[in-house]
Amino acid sequence: MELFNSWDLSADDQKKLKNYWERFENYVKPHSNELIAAWELHNLRQGTLSLEEFIAKLRILVKEANYPAEHHDRFLRDFLVLGMNSDRVRKDCFKKRNTL
């Protein structure tokens, strides 16, 4: 009830269930934490994830860490290479240097 009473809605807004639902959803949805996302990104390893799952997880964490959009590809490349299972593929990537 405290939560409900804390919403300052106009008389017109009080008549619309949608306004209550939106405020409730915003209250209960998890809020991202850039620092935690960055920490998870730096510690993520492919492990038993398929390559597709690993890349998808990397994309989510790069976005949640709120890195500048123009650097997303660079972060994806770096963390993909550093966290992948295959040492052989990683070494091949290192040989390509900045052209990868």
C-alpha cells in the first residue's frame, strides 16, 4: 500500500490502470548496474557455452555495461578472443593483430 500511495498521479491518470501497471513494472524490474556488468564481462569465459551463446552473452554485457556504442565491436572482439576456449584460435587471432 505504501508503494501505491507513493505514486503521485493526477486525477485523470488515476482513472487509467495502465499508469499503475507501468509504475509497478518499473518498481519490480531489475535495474542494470554498469559496474557489475563490466565485472561479469571481464570475467566471462566460454566454458560450456556454444560460440553463439557466448557471443550473445557478451553482447548483452557490453550493452549493460553502458560502454559507448561506437566501441561495442572492439569490446566484443577483445572479450571474445580473450574468453574463448580454443587456444589455437586465440593465437591465430593474436597473429592478425589489429586487423581482426
